[in-house]
Amino acid sequence: MDNPPLTIAATLARFVTGLDHAAIPAAVRAQASLHLLDSVGIALAAAGLESARKVCAGLAALGRGDYAVIGMPAKLALRDSVLMNGMLVHGLEFDDTAIRGRIHPSAFGVPCALGAGAFAHATGKDMLTAYIAGMECAIRIGMAARGGFSPAGFNAVGVVGAFGSALVAGRLLGLDDAQLTSAQGIAYSTAAGNREFSATDSWTKRFEAGWPAASAITAAMLAKQGFIGPRTPYEGKFGVFNTYLNAPAAAADVAAITQGLGGQWEFSRILIKLRPSCFFNHPVINATIALVTQHDISAPDIRRIRVLMPQAAIDTVCEPRAEKLAPRDIAAAQFSVYFSAACAAARRRFTLEEMDAATLQDPSIQALAAKVDYAVDAQSNFPAHYCAGVEITTVDGREFSAREDVNAGSIEQPLAPGVIEKKFMDNAQRVLPRARAEEIRDLLLDIESCRDVGALAARLGAG
């Protein structure tokens, strides 16, 4: 009798447990170490946020532990430290993005790999392999939804992150194929995340990046002890694509999850951000800075800024207009195309230095934001790239326009390693002396030589 075909979860489990470090292309492994570096640097920079202090205080009140929090002196229990670190990586809206999967993979992938790797005293090679394997699968799961999670009201990071993290944790905790198949089904019970953060000022988007890894470690440990989860969390009658999408049959492409798995590396398409903002805003920021700099346009000279956006961006950075036009904190401002264009035009830059209350309350930026409107971009090539057009009309009637159709960090415009290393150093030195930042940089870039991730993870705290 022929064996029944493997479920998607079983196929992913077999891929993850069987992946050999040497079978991963050297370029992908090198890229992964840079994404690890980038994520830790962002977490270090985010450690000084008010939200970080409050989250850490809340988790510490539940009990202390032995696991470091990146950039902070606290030590927490394993799952609390992983939750905290995920919120830090995602805390500045500066972390990497998988454009085809519509997720921020390292926000949950790096904390999960560091936490589970520390718990298991894994080598750096083992941790990097688990991280790459889990993120490869997570991106593909996101791709299968074809962007459908957001219109249905779900935050893809929280949903997809549960599965990707389960695969990372399962590999590091030594699960076999059957156990890892179950772990994905168990993790499905924790897959959550909603987009209400985009309509109201809140910090929950950060939580939804940290929770998947913490819950996935739980799922993996339960599965390792024999706890049984559904084997069809993806394609099942009540699987994620039949439950979480508005039009499941039309919207999902579950074949994309396993097609070319292990041969075509979606990991290589993950984008590292150079602006601390929703990626939809990046081409607007870049084109605006280019126009006002090239033509020496000052804020008082501007009568109107019109931005041309992909349809997929509208509900994220343009609407509801009233809320996006007057964000009450920087977290909300990072999802406002009005603030982004105005800040870029007024300051001619958009860095972490602008991410403060003074910038948000700057009367010139507020006045300029009110002059920004948008239209759907007929020339958009999203999701091939993050792209947008900007048109500026001056008070004396001059008109200028610019477009960005291919984003930095894409395969067509790759970032040099030095650019990513500089971003790390700039971020890390916000909380660490240069010598300590350089030490951590060198340790992370040489991750494949690490003998014990536990020792490495301990070095990332502020103590």
C-alpha cells in the first residue's frame, strides 16, 4: 500500500530536522549572520524605550530567571526573556522584512533562536541553521496567504511567527519529525495578532512579535514530551488558511509553502531597513529627501505633497486619515505617511534621532503633514519591491516629482555588509560603550565559531 502524502507540517518538519548546515548556501549563511547582528543592534537601541522599561518591569514582577534581556540589566525566565527580546527587536520598527511573506521574520526568529539555543547550549552553527530553516518556512507560510492576513484584520507577524518559531525551537530542542509536526499544530493554538494597532495608538504590535517565540518554545517542549497537536494546521478544514482569510479558496496558495523548499531560498530576499519606519514609507521618505535636497525646497515653500502608494499600503500608513495625520506617539507616527513625508521634507533626514516627542510636536512638521495627500499608484510593482512616487508643488507653482521603484536591500540593490555593520554600531552605541559594541559585533559575525549560545546570549545583557 502506498504511503499517504506528507502533510505540509510534516514536510516542513522533515526539512527542518534534516537540514545540514553545510547544505545551506554560503551566501545565505553569511546573510543570516548579518540579520542576527542587525536584530541585536536594534534591540540594544530599543532598550531605552519607555515601553521596554514597562514591559520588563511587568515581566520581572512575575519572577526573575537566568536569561539575559538584550541591552538591559534584568534576567528573566526563558520564555519571558524571549518575549522581551522579541519586543525589543521590533520596538523601533527598524527590523528586517520579508516582502513576499509580509512578515518581520527576525523579530521572532532571532529571540527564539537565541533563547532556545541558550537553553540547549547549542553551538552557533546549530543556532544559525535552526534560525535559517525556521525563517525560510515562515516566509513561505506568509507567501501562501498572498497578503490576505492583513485585509482580514490579522497581523501576519503574530500568526506566521508562531509556526516559524515552533520550527526554530523544535530544531534546537531536538524534536524528531513527528514531534515537530505536532509542535506546529500546538503552536497554531497560539497563533494570533490583530491590526487594531494600525487604527489606534498602541504598543501591541511589538508584543505580537515577541509572543510567537515564547509560545513556540512551550509548544516544542510539550510536543517533545508526547503532547499531540493537529497535523494539518495549514491545509486542514479549520487550518489557518481556511480560518484566518476572508476568501480562503481564492486567497491561499498552500503549494508555495513547499515548492522549491531547500533549493530556492526565500531567506535571501529578506530586507534590512535603513529607516526606522514602516517599509511602505521608505520610498516616500527617500524620494522626498531627494527632491527637497536637489531643488533646495524649504518647508514654507511647499504648498502640497502628493504621494502615490501601492494599494496594499493604504490601510497601513494612509487610513484612517484623521488618526494618521495626528499620531500621538512615535510608534503611531512610524505608520503615518503624512508624518513621514513631512519629517523628510522639513528635516531632510529620517533617523532614530528624529524619533522623539520633539519631532512629533514640531509645528512645522505638523503643518506640512496637513498638506500631504495620497493616491493609489498605478505604476506600483509591489510586492516585487517597496515603491512609491512623490509630487511636490511649491507655493509659487513649481512642480517636482520623483519615484523609487527598487528598494535598497533588494536583490537588485543589495546592501554592503559594511552598511549593516555601521547600522549595528550606531544602534548599539546608544546604550553601550564602543568597545563593548565592537565585542558583540565580532561575536555575532563569527557566530559559526561559537561553542555555546548560552554564553553568547549572556553577553548581550547590560550587566
